[in-house]
Amino acid sequence: MKFKASQIAEILEGEVIGDENAEVNQLSKIEEGENGSLTFLSNPKYTEYIYTTKATIAIVNKDFTPEKEIIATLIKVPDAYKAFSKLLEFYNQVKMNKSGIESPSYISDSSTIGENLYLGAFAYISNNVIIGNNVKIYPNAYIEDNVKIGDNTIIFAGAKIMSDTVIGNNCVINSGAIIGADGFGFAPNEKGEYSKVPQIGNVVIEDNVDIGAATTIDRATLGSTIIRKGVKLDNQIQIAHNVEIGKNTVIASQTGIAGSSKIGENCMLGGQVGIAGHLTVGNNVRIQAQSGIGRNIKDNEVIQGSPAFGYSDWNRSYVYFKNLPKLVNKINQLEKELKAIKNQDE
């Protein structure tokens, strides 16, 4: 798909300096630009590359004044970074503008389908499913019984949405995610064997939620596992049964949250964070990567460590952690000197 400089400038409300008919069909970094590509310059430390890039079109700030000849056609905008982000969003929408129902795929007669559904090949929609308008379900996705999916939601290839799951509007479920599988519920008997505890709840995902590839969200034992509005989940996250994630919280990859824990609003969790079960994490909490949480966390805390404790305390303690061998040697030396002094006094 090709775009002319004039078309791009119209989308970005920018000014073309150079050839309005210059065409591009790909995006590139400024230092790696090739003929036929579009790039941008917003960070001053990359300015040198604007004079050497082979990109056909470059988006620059309105106040940029070249100091020497530039091969690329320029599009001047108030903020090059924001303009390029807008263009990426537009490009993504064009690229993903799929429609129609591909074959082979399956839709149960008992399901209700909204307008403008895209259903990829080998996708499966089971019984009593309700799907809103402008939903895109990519190949090999599986939608089990009684699922509800809101308007403008995208479910990418290979995702599995298990029975009774409720997904809101404008959500994105990435490839390989599994929403609504059984929670980890087993009860020991007198023989030390474990019996399965039926998981009869569901998962509720509110509006504007993004769920990363290969992330798993377990159904509740009773009630619902709930992901509130605006939550953003990275790839390969495990959220156990009856967990609740507050609105606008973001969680990085490989984090695990055990059953029945509650995460507040506007929190940020780094990668590989582990949260034990039945805990409460307050609002606006920041948890640094690889922290282990074994206690309730109050609002507005910033913490790190395993087990985790106050972030400032952790930083101060880390200085001592690194110097422990030196401190031990120093203590041993002082003990020897004290012993020598004591022996002299005797």
C-alpha cells in the first residue's frame, strides 16, 4: 500500500517541503531509512541522520531549519513524535481493516452477531454467543458458549475465550491469550490426594482493556474475575481466579497474581512481579520488577524487593547488600584487633 506525501500531510495537517507526489510504502527508523520509506525526526540527538537518511519522506517539527541539503521530502508538523504516532495508528487501522466471514469457519445458529463482523478462517463461535458491531475475530480463535463481546473489540489469531466470559467495548485480546480457563482449585482429602474444585464463575473484562499475547486470566470459583476499564496487560501474565484489577492499571510481562487478590486503580507493576493470594494492593501503587508481595500494600506506595518493602528503604539497604563481604571482613579485622588489645591488657 502506497501513500503520497500530499496524502500524509493531509492526514497530519502538515506542510510538504519538497515533492508532494513522493511515495512511500513502509516505515523506518531515521538512521535505517531506505528509498520508499517514511521516517521522522523529533529527538535532537538524531539530527545528523536527517542529512544522510535514504528515506523518501521525513516528518519533522515545524521549527526545524536544515543546515545543509536534505534528500528526503519533509512534512513539517507542530510535533513530529505525536504526528508519527498518529500515522502509526492510522496505518494500523488500514492494515487491520478486514471484513467478511472467511471459510471454513463456524458460527452456531443460536449466536447473535452484530454488524460488520470479520471472522477469520477456522475461527469457531459456539452456542448462545452475543457479539457486538465491528468486531474482528482472527483465524483459529475459539469463542465458547455464552460469551458476550462488545463493539469494536479485536480478538487476534489463536486466542481462546472460554464459556460465560464477558468482554466490553474497544478491547484487544492478543494471540494465544486464554480468557476464562479453570482456576487452580484443588482440595486435599484424607489420603493426601487432590480433588478438583469446580470453577463455576466467569471472567468480566470491561471497556478499553488490552490483553497481551499468551496471557491467561482464570475464571472465578464463584462470582467473577474482573479486569476493570482501561487496564493494559503485557504478554505472558497469569491472573488467577477471583482476582480484581482496578481501572487504568498497567502490568508488565511475566507477572503472576494469585487467587482472590485485589489490585487497585492506576497501579504500575513491573515485570516478573509475584503477588500472593488474598492480598489487597491499594491505588496508585508502583511495584518494581521482580518484587515479591506477601502483604497488603497501602495507597501510593512505591516498593521493591522480595519480600518487597519500601522502595527508598530498599535502595538504602542495597548499598549494604553489595558491601556485605567487605563489612564482614572489616568486622573480623576489628574483632582480631580488639582481641589483641585485650590480650595486651591481660
